[in-house]
Amino acid sequence: MPDDHQLAAHAAAAAARLLLDLRRRHPEGGKALGARGDAESNALILELLRAARPDDGILSEESAPDPARLGERRVWIVDPLDGTREYCEPGRDDWAVHVALAVDGAPAAAAVALPARGELFSTPSPPLAAAPEGRLKILVSRSRPPALAERVAARLNAELAPMGSAGAKAMAVLRGEAHAYLHAGGMNEWDTCAPVGAALAAGLHASRIDGSPCVFNQADVKMPDLLICRPELAATLLAAIAAEAG
């Protein structure tokens, strides 16, 4: 029986293989590919989780919500295809698979697969890479870059860089390709739980933009904002966010 970290990694890796194979067979991309990828990846991950942990709760973007999860201490939080838009565009690699376990509201195990890059980040996370050199680089949503990020970047003389999946952006910070990932304006628990779990385990700062911790398995699954950054930059970024959000 795998432990929780191994199970998260196994489920994310299996879904990654499925999604890559599906994409190879449909190189034209398009919305139909995205819908099929979401559904088939979700079915596979949930089958694996239920077989290994039948007593745990599950919250997945692609499944009807089960209110029984709110009474569970252990809940798997899944985004079977984060960055569906990017998955549907041939050649893009900024899409991901998220599988995480929240225990008492906090990430306890997490895996973020970046299938098109051949990468899998899972807890216990690898050591944090060195910070990138040069100007402060903040990753933002490709489709919904927040106005707040533009104001923070102006205050700190930072560069904004758009990217697709939340998991892709968080893991770019972990790899040392950017200093921070900032989002404000709407996400959900399945977008954030695995990236937050992997980031925290690697030694990054991960919080809401007011500095409070990210808490999961809530009745309202919305998590409208997020900051993941190098730990040495957290105070500076949070102060800039507070100044510009007020």
C-alpha cells in the first residue's frame, strides 16, 4: 500500500500519461480534446484514489460536489487537467495535473505533474532551486492577469510574465525560473491545493495575499487569491500588495 505522497504522485503520473497519449492522438487540439481530457483524467484519478483510500473524501473540479467531505479530516483535492485552454493549444506545455491530500484543512501530500515537460513534483519536495538573477519576475495568469499585479510590479520595478496553469506557475517558482506567482480575482481549491502543498514542502512561501494561510476543504471552495514566492521576498511582496490593494 503506497503512502499518501506516493499515491498522489502515482495518480498524477498516471493521469499525465493518459493526457499525453490523448493529445498525441488528437494533435489538432480544440475544445473537444479539452473536455475529453478533463473527463478521462478525472475518472482515472478518482478510480485510483478510491481503490487505495476508500474512506477518504474527494473534491474534484470535474465531479459533482459531495457535502459528506466536510465531515472528513482527510480529503483529496484534484484538478485532473489544470490549464485546459493550454492543453487544447498544440505545442503549449503550461498545463498540469494536480493531486493533493488535505488533512484538517492543510496540504499533507501533493503532486503536480507537468506532462508536456516530462516533470513531476511531489512531496517530499526537492530542494528549492537558487533564485533567478536579475530583475524581480512575477508570474501571472495568462488569461486573467490581475490589475493588482500590475500595480505591485510598478511599485517594485518588477517584470510580469504570463503563464497558463497555476501548477505550471508555482513550479516555475520552485525551479528558480521566477521569483513569485501572484493571483487575485478568482480561483478554487482544486487550482491551488497541490501547488501550495508542493511549494510549502520545498520551502517557498505560500499564502493568501493578506498573508493568511490557505485553508482547504471548506464549504465554499473559492480561493480567490494566492501568493507563492521565494521566502526572502514574502515580507516585501505582502507589503506591496497591502499598499496597492488598499
